[in-house]
Amino acid sequence: MFLYVDFILILFFSSFFLSESSSVLSSCRLRRQFYLNGIHKPGDVMLGGLFEVHYTSIFPELTFTSEPSKLSCQGFDPPGFRHAMTMAFAIDEINRNSNLLPNVTLGYSLYDNCATLVIGFSAALSLVSGREEQFLLLENCSGTSPVLGIVGDSFSTFSIATSDVIGLFNLPIVSYFATCSCLSDGHRFPSFFRTIPSDAFQVHAMIQILKHFGWTWAGLLISDDDYGHHAAQSFQTELVQSGGGCLAYTEILPWGENTAELWRIVQMMKKSTARVVIVFAHQITMIQLMEEVVRQNVTGLQWMASEAWTTAAVLQTPHLMPYLGGTLGIAIRRGEIPGLRDFLLRTHPDLYDNNNHGNSMVRMFWEHTFQCRFPPPPAGWVESGGAICTGEEVLESVETEFLDVSNLRAEYNVYKAVYALAYALDDMLQCTPGRGPFSGNSCTTLQTMEPWQFLHYLEKVNFTTSFGDQVSFDEKGDALPIYDVMNWLWIPDGRTKVQNVGVVKKTTLTGEELTLDEDKIFWNFDSKQPPRSVCSDSCPPGTRMARKNGQPVCCFDCVLCSEGKFSNKPDSVECTSCPEDFASSPQRDHCVPKKIEFLSYHEPLGICLTSTSLLGTFICAVVLGIFIHHRSTPVVRANNSELSFLILMSLKLCFLCSLLFIGRPRLWTCQLRHAAFGISFVLCVSCILVKTMVVLAVFKASKPGGGASLKWFGAVQQRGTVLLLTCIQAAICVVWIVSASPLPHKNTQYHSDKIVYECVVGSTVGFAVLLGYIGLLAILSFLLAFLARNLPDNFNEAKLITFSMLIFCAVWVAFVPAYVNSPGKYADAVEVFAILASSFGLLVALFGPKCYIILLRPERNTKKAIMGRATSKS
């Protein structure tokens, strides 16, 4: 609303301020003059200046009277007046320099904008139109303007308004304090330059400080003008792009007295968890804010100041330092200007033009400094004890900010701005005809110069100050950016100090650089350490950030990475999957090689199965030795000794083939294990089947007329049948291995932290056919033996075969579901167990009773005993 009213006033004032022409008199006459506080000094070439010498003003009553409107500016600002006098000093120094602009004397007209847009705009129009009430027209009112260029304004909003109008005439404006990044728009503001970095770089600098201290959660307060709004826009954009954090809140500080709004803003600051508050605002706005902060006693905040109030002495008071102590701020580059203080000491009302209020600014300074009034004094001034200014007062005898030249920042920018205009003018006057930059290689002169021609030289200006800083402008009119980082030190004795603790700058080689001396920084906290200002604590390695719904990205939960994933950096957005052969550590912060699992000879289960296998092999060998040693005895001979030997040999192979299932799977073990297992068991079961068939044939032959059946079960037929049945299984194995060979496989599906080495069967059909063939022979043997179970005692082996086949079938029927549901090495263990269990079942059932008779009941191992049992049975 404030800006809207100001622009309405600008339009109203300018509508009758601009000059009107008279065709009769061929002259221009100002339609109106304003009473503007200023300082003037004549010269061959005039420069204009706009400065904030007062904090605010009371608007005049808008009338069309011939009398000038009286403006009441309030709140004299000594530093602002020092800025204006720095320009006067720079021009005086240039005039005394015989090497710069020889034979040309610079003059100046400096105005006070009273921190009010309409006054600043009126002052700019006054500089462009001149101070004469009437002057003769040149050709079409063309020619040089009353001023060559303007140094100012200090406010971004004022500079925007002024440049929008003055820029139409290509009159250069060099600001020393307007930082809005919008002013870098060369198309809209072609004649605007500045010796202070834009807010874009200031925002970069602040974000670098935030990232340096890990402050990811901050509040942002801005002034209600272009300076604040553009700073907020740049800050939010850059903060998101850099990933340096996010804003807890963004509030616009009101202009003027708005206690309710300030109370609301400070309440929000109190309730927020953000401990860092960034403020892009002017001094007067900060004063109003801090009054409310003190009223509500809000402490424990880390303030970050923009360059507009970083060095504001008006805020560095014992009353405010308990709250603002430790403030970190971005400040304009400090410079050294030799001789400035001596020049300031010579300031006196009599030294300046006293006509038409020409030295009103000096008179106001004098009255403010010595608390007196020039005659005629205001009504009641003398009666109330007020002093009358005599001009005899000694400036050096009073303590005033005006004489403080220890921290020249804005003044240094004013100094560089004046010299930039002077060097550009000097380059223009040194132009050699025929070598000039304009059409036909021509040059220009002071009398014929057009503003756009002077702009050409200002764009090319390049010089080095006595302090060693290079000054030049880029295509946007911006100077090479550099800022000092300042810290507000609160000394216990009540004194305050703004100390330089670092620098942030941009160079053509290294880009943006931040240098901080952290040991010098004063922190206004009990811990004397930087505060923590985060919405959520940093997520440690091993976790990832999970954003909270409806909250900024800086507010998140830390979620442990899932199994098989890791994050080795803090604040990871996503967890990374480990390579296939690696698993995540328990902390999920790195990957570790997965444990390798297979049925090993070194683990208890492997040792147990290996021992059992070897034990079974040993028992088979012992039984075989017993049978060979007693091969001539009736028990061995009566039970078909050749087939018994084959069964014992095949059982030994069965026990040994189980060892192929133990140990790390290899290609050859994977291919051999099932083939050896299948062939060994088929050999064993086929021998049992043939033996059962022989028992039935012998029993049938013992009956009248049954002798012819034995011719089909001679030794040759028995061997041939066993060989045939075994070859069928061998053929099945060959086809299986050739078509879909079993292969070693690293299985990572069973366990996320283990690699299970196993043999994949290759072809499930092949494995099923192999087992099915064994099962078919076993069932057939069981059925035949079951039918022969009631034969006489001398053929009692049928009962043993029935029992052995019952054990065999039971084991392998239980094996199938157990094998399917056993993962990894346990599947191999189940298969080995089935092999061993069935082998021991066959060994014990078939050969246990015989060994009992041979070893423990030798009296029954006689033909008489066997035949006797048979006779008695009959």
C-alpha cells in the first residue's frame, strides 16, 4: 500500500514539475519547484547525488500555489550525511588531481531523499531538469542535461522508479547501495550501474554461511519493497537449487507503525523451531521490529543481517545487544579513503552556497550536531532554553558518527561511483578525432555530447582505486562482487564492536569463495558455540531421509535402509543396493561379502554325515569280508551268494556316493552325484528284485511240474537282468546330463546375507524320472517279496526283502516333501540322510540276520539245520 501511494504521488508531482515550453519566448520554464534539502557547488560539469540524510518525512499538502511546498524531514542520519560529503570529497579530490580531468572542474548537486520515494523521485527530476526556473531552448530542447550523471539512490525501490524514467534519456545512474537483483536487467535499466554487488550474490553468500554452519532451518524476514521481495524470491530459489536448507517461515515486515502485525511476526518467531533469522530490511524497519522483540523478550536467536543494516550503529545499543549480539552479517567491502576525515572536519555552513536553500543539508547537520537553531529559530525555541547557532561552534569538539571514518563501506562505494563517472568522462575527453568509437570514428565533446555517448565510456571504464580494488562493470552494470562477513561483538563492559570475521567474493578463476575466521566469531549463547538450527537431525549413514507429509523437505524422518541396501553418507535420499555377492552390514552403512554356505566337511552336520557314510562303507566292507570268508557255508550259499556280493558292493557305492553331496559344489560333482546315486541304487534294487524273483521261481520249481521255470533264472539270466535294469538307469542319466546338465549355482534368494552354493538339477523331469525309476523297481520288489513272505523257512529271505523294501520306500516317500521344503544346504543334507537311511535299512534288514547266524549262531549255519527246519516246517 505504501509503494502504491508513493507511485500515485510521483505521477501527481511529476505532472506539474516537468518544464513547459513557450513558443513565443523560445524558452522552457519549470512548472514547479520543490523545497529539497541539498548542497550545491558549481562547476564546468555537474554531477548529481541522492542520499538518505533523514529517516523519514511528512508529506506536504498538495496545492498549486506558487510557493514551494514545505517538506518536513525527520530523524537526521549522520552516516547518511557522511555519504553525501564523501561524494563532495571525491569531487574535490578529482578537481585537485592534475592527471584526471585537467582543465575541467566538476561541480555537484546533492539532495536528501528523506527515505521517501516521492521526495527521492522529485530530487532526481530536479537534477535532470536543472534549478533554473527559465532557460532558453536549444534545438528541440536537445543538448546536454544539467548533470552528467547521478550517484544514487540508496534504496532499490527508489532506484527502480528513478531509472524507469531517467533511463529513458540514457542518463547514467550509478548507485552505491541499491542491491536488488532486478536492477541487473539491462533491457529495462540500460543506464543503471552500481558499485555494490547485487542481492543475487548477497543471497549466495548467505547460503554459503548457512551451509558452512549446517543451518538448514531458518526464518526469513523482508521489507515490504522491491529490495525485500526480490531478495526473498532469489533466496528461496537459490536455497532449493543449492540444497542448503529450507525456510521455516517468510514474513513481510510492515512499513510504519503496525504494532499488531509486528506482534504476530514476533510470536511466530518465538514458536518456530528455527534458531536462525535472516533479515533483508532497512534500518528503520529493523528498529521497529527490534522494539517488538524487546517487548516480548525473544532471545536465543542467531540473526543474519543483510548489508542494509549490518553496520547500522543505531541498532548497536546496550538496549538491543542482548538480543542482537553475535549477529552475522554481509557488509559492503570496507575501504580506505585518505584525507576524508580532514575534509569532513572542514564542513561548515558558510562554505556552501546559501541561496535558494543551497546548504540546507549542512545547516540541518549543524543544528543536529550542536543542538542549536539558526536564526530565526522556531517559536518558543529560545524560551524553552534552546541555543542559537552562531557558526563559531567547533566540530572537532563534539563526538559524532559523522567523523567516524574507521568503517568506510557505503562511503567507499560512493567514492568508487564518483571516480567511475570521472574516469569515463576523462576517457571521452581524451578521444582522438578519427579514432573515436562513434560513426565515422568520430568523438564527442562536452558541448555536443549525448547521454548515450557518455554511457559508452562508462560501460568500458576500468581503473584501480588507491586501496587496490579494481573497478569495472559487466554487461549488466554490476561491479565485481565482494563482501565482508561481519560479527557483532558484545563486550561485557557494555561496548559493542562490529568485527570483520571473513570475506566472500567471486573471482573469474575460482568462482565464489567463503573464508571465515571462526575463532574470532562471538556467539551470544551460553555455550559460546554456533547454535543448531535444523528441522530434523541429520540422518546418519545407514539410513535414508523420508520426508514428512505436508512439511518442507528439511523436515524428515530417518529410516533404516532395508536389508541388502546401504548408505555411506549422511542425509542420503535413497539407499543403494549392494552388489550381488555382498550384503549390508548390521548398521547398513557399508556392504560386506556375503557368507558362503554349503554342506561342508568342516561343519558339525557335514562331519556327522561324512562319518556315517564312511561307517556304512566300512560295515559293508566288513559284511562283504564275512560273506567271502564264509562263502562255502550253507547260509551264504543258500541265499544266492553272487547276488549278495553285488548287493553289498552296490550298497558300498550308495554310501560312498553320498560324499559327493558334501563339499563345495563343482561342475563334476553336480553332474556325478545324482548319476552315481541313481545307478548305485538301481544296481542294488535290481539285484534285490532279481533275488526275489529267484526265490519265487525256486519255490514254484519245488512243486510238481514247475522245474521248467528255473531255466529262465540261471546265473547268466540273473546277471543279464541286473545289467539291463542298471543300463536303463545309466541311459536316463546320460540323456539328463546331455540335455540339461546339473550345474553349480550361487543362490542369493534364500538369505539376503548369504550365498548358498548348490547344484541345480537342470531338468526337473530328468530328476523325477531318475527317482521314479528307482521307486518303480523298489515297489515291484516290495510286491513280489510281499507275495513270497509265507514261504517255508529255507526260503525265509522274502520276509527280509519285504521288510527292507518297506523301509526303503518309507524313507524315499518321506524324502520328497522334506527335500522340496528344505532350503540350501539342508536340501543336500536331506538327500544324504535319505541315501544313508535307506542304505542302512537295506544293509541291516538283508544282512543283519545272516551275520547273526554266521557269527553268533554258527550251529545253525549247517545244511542239516536248514534242512531240518524245512522238514519240521513241512
